[in-house]
Amino acid sequence: MHKTLIGSALALTMGAGSAMAGGHLEEVRLQLQWVTQAQFAGYYVALEKGYYEEEGLDVTILPGGPDIAPPQVLAGGGADVMLNWMPSALAAREKGLPVVNIAQPFKSSGLMLTCWKDTGITSPEDFKGKTIGVWFFGNEYPFLSWMSQEGISTDGGEDGVTILKQGFNVDPLLQRQADCISTMTYNEYGQVLDAGVSEDELVTFKYEDQGVATLEDGMYVLEENLADPAFKEKMVKFVRASMKGWKDAEANPEEAAEIVLDYDETGAQTEAHQKRMMGEIAKLTAGSNGTLDPADFERTVNTLLAGGSDPVITAVPEGAWTHDITDEALN
């Protein structure tokens, strides 16, 4: 039995009396960046445990997928708030979609390249002449920026890297179509190991360690909506309850993984995979109370501006984030 209805009913009887006394719950639609998985555990925990109801909110979590671009959903009015990697959000902002970061639950990046050790790759310099799997749809920006900083062309050839447009799976590495592929610490890296590859056979490069990490999984809304005090107040409640969910998930990773599984309507996720994912996700959210660190923003922007002849963004963005919501929500 899917727990959503039970969870909502329980929350209403258990402690949302104060919110209900005011009449109705305010609706908030959250667009995820990908399918239901532990990457988004904090939001599912907040939903399941009634943290949103306590704030007077009726939250709908909209799963993402390969054909869903969160900025487009936000632009079309299909969601009130979206989760997005900052490179994608800032690129969208520069192209004319005024999105604003209102909270940053993830402190560090989970993005890395995973390579076969027998290719002889020991440092980024060795990427030359190799084929590297890269995700697109906005996820390619950190990689392109990194290669630009290393002075390595992405047009192939002996002195450049050949980019393989990678689907969201690890097949190109396993089938040796690529020497390295993009992986998240919490997802695809585990899939490579699950396929029977041992860690000794691999070499990994975390973007965080390479100094080119960009912020991931921030909460973004449309700038014009922030001009509305009622919307702003709703976001304060949403961020407060969401961060309560995140810290709960961090402290109780196994329980959080179980909750995510309950909400996975596709039935695609397994318990072992989600528990491992939650363990890794907790490392990325650790150290953030939800407030964006301006230094992290600056590093992200500098990384993106360093994209050489083809930078992701061409100027330092103005007004791309605000502390207004987190200041009120968390203090």
C-alpha cells in the first residue's frame, strides 16, 4: 500500500490542527531534477513525517526524468520551486529565465569521473586522446569548464578529449566505449561496482577535489514570484520544513531510504541501492543548514566563467540568489 494517503491522514490527525484551523493548506509543487530516489530524500521525509503540514503546506513532489527539464517546467508554471544544478540554473538565467536560488541543502558536489585504471590515466593531463562520457541537459557545463581550465580541447584528436554523449547509465564504461564516464558518488559509481568491477580497477576524479566543483541540487524559484509577499512567506515555510526533512534524513539514513522506496511508484529502486545512495547523499548535505554560502556561489561562477572561448555564462550573474528566505526560515 502506498503510504502517501496514510501519511497525510496521520499528519492531519496528529498535529496539523493549528494549520488546519486556518482553513486550508497552501499548495506547493516541487519539481525534482530526476526520478524518485534518495537524492531527494529530505523532501520525502518532510512529506511523510508531516513537516509540511505542520507549516500549513500541501506539497506535491513531481518526479523528473530524462525528458523533463526543470527550468522549462518552472517557466511554464508547472511548478512553484525546482531543484537544479547551479550551472544549469545560471545558464538559464543568462538566457532570460530569471531563476533565483532561495536555499542550498547540498554543501558539496557528488560529481566525478570514473575511469578504467588500465588506460594509464592518473591525472587530468592523461585525458588527452581519450574518450569520456559526459551527461548533457545542463550537466555538461562543469566538465567543459574543467577541460577549458586544464587547456584540453573537447574536439577530439590526440591532444583533446572525445566526448561521448552519455545516457544516465554506466554501459559506455562497462562496454569499453569510453575510457572514463561521468558518475555521481551516490549513484552510478555504485552501479559500476554492482556490475562486478572492483575499486582497484578504477581511478576516480572528484570535481570537488579538482577545484572545479559547482553547486548541485539547490532550490530555485522565479524572481517575479519573490516580489509577492504571500509567495515569499510560503517559501519560508517550505524551506523550513524541507531542511527539517533533510537533517532528519541525514541523521536517520536507513529510515529515509525506506521512506523514499515507499514513494517510488515505478518500483524501479531497490532497498540496497537506496540505502547506499542515502549514505553518500548525507555526506553532501552535511555542513549545510540550507543557507547558500556566497563563497561556494563565487567558486561556481568562477568555474563557469573559466569556460574559455565557450564559457557557460559570460558575466557574473546579478541577483541569482537570495538569503531572504533562509534568513527567515532558519533563524
